Amino acid sequence: MSSESWTLVSLLAVLVTATAVAAVVVAVRLFRARRLLRDAGVPENKKVIFWGALLYLVSPVDLVPDPVYLDDIGILLLALRSLHKAAADAGAGRVPDK
């Protein structure tokens, strides 16, 4: 392989790794938000968002092919935002980011 090919392969590997790490970080934040929902007394029907986002993350059907996790990250971020809003509406007060 030529040096340009190795450079391209290396760049793609870094991109895939970075997006996978970002997806894991957002998933961890989503699990933390779930704990907050349990403590805040949010109704079960609002918690469906959490399970839907995780199901989409592990689902083989994606909007964008799996080596690029941008759609997964987007779904997780939307779920995280919705869970934080549901916790605030349930009376948890200000929801911490961390």
C-alpha cells in the first residue's frame, strides 16, 4: 500500500474511534439521567424514550451506516434532552449535567 492509502486508512480509523467514543460517552450520560428519573418520580410512560434510544443504538437498522455513529449520537442526545426535561417537569428542580 502507498503512503496515501495508509494515511487515509489511519484517518478513517481515527474518525470511527472518535465517533464510537462519543457514542459511549453520551450513552453513559443517558444511564445517569435514567437514575435521576427514577429518583425524580417521572412516570413510566416518559421513560420509554430511554429504552427507545438504547434500542436504536444497538439496532442493526440505522439512518447512516454503522461505521459512522452520528445518527446514534443524535438520537442519544435527543433522548438525553427529553429525559432531563421530563425530570425537571416532574419536580426535580435543576437537572445537573454531570
